[in-house]
Amino acid sequence: MSVPHALLALLSEGPKYGLRLQNEFESRTGEVWPLNVGQVYTTLQRLERDGLVETDDGQRERSRKRFRITAAGAYELADWLRTPPDLVPPPRDELVIKVLVALQVPGTDLHEILQVHRRHVIEVMQRYTQVKAAAAGEDVALALVADAEIFRLEAIVRWLDTADVRLKQRLPLAPPAVADIPLEPTHSMEVSQ
């Protein structure tokens, strides 16, 4: 999530002080993303420098300044809201790496490894389901955050199930024994330019 854009969205409702922006940010994101008030003011300074927000009085100390969105800020916010985010997978997914590494470890029960992780993910999903049920209709932001996390976790469970089926179908491959590979002496090479 883009903190600058979230602050622009809050300012699109009208002028606000930094502390109020911090409180509203946290409450509207289901209080799952704490935001340091120092980060709010640093972000507001950058937004002001870039002409996306302005203050009512430049002489006051930062905690007394009310910030408001500019026309350029409103345009930036509208553009950000309509631009799809990059949906590239993370460069390193620890669970995928664990499964790939387990493939190479002799004597590893891959089915058991996958099931341990599957059980854990389902337990986490159940906790989010309880959070969502407790929020009911009162806290829409929290319910939406819980829904997003539940759907993400469901995808992980589906991947684990697919991996389990794929691994059960593969022929057992014995990794090459390292001791059986003769080692060749290294020869020095000269590289001419």
C-alpha cells in the first residue's frame, strides 16, 4: 500500500492535521497497519514539496499545520486509484523454497512437509475468519482486510494441495551420489587479450 496515496485519499475529504491523518489511516485500514506519526509528517513534507498538498500556514510548527490536497494531488490520487498494481510474485517465497529444497534432501517425506504447512495455513485462516466474524458489519475495513488475507491463504492451500498431487505422481528420482563422481584436477588457464 502506498502511504502517500492513502494520506491523499484522507485529505480529499477535507483539511486535516497530521495526528488525525495517522489515526484515520490506522482505523480505515482495519488497524492492521500501524503508522508512526513521524512517518506521517515526513510523507506530508514530501507531498508538500511535490506540490500535492499544501498547508494553511507555513510558519506554524508541524503538529499545528493543517494539510489539504491540491489539484495536482487530487489528479495523482485519481491516477493511482485507477492504475492496477504490479501483480508479480515476490522474488522469494519461503514456502516454495522449502518445498524445492526438501525435494533434494534424501529421506524427506514431502507429503508430511506439505501437510504440516497446510495445517498451519488453515489454522491462520480460521483465526482470520474469527476476526472477520467478530467485526461483523461494524468494521467494514477490518472485514475487507480479513477477506483479502483469507483469500491469499486459500491460494496457498490450493498450491500445497497441487504440489502434493504433483509430487505423488512423479517418479521417485534418486539424487546422484556425490561420492561416485570422480573429481578432476583443475588446470590453470591463461587468458590472452
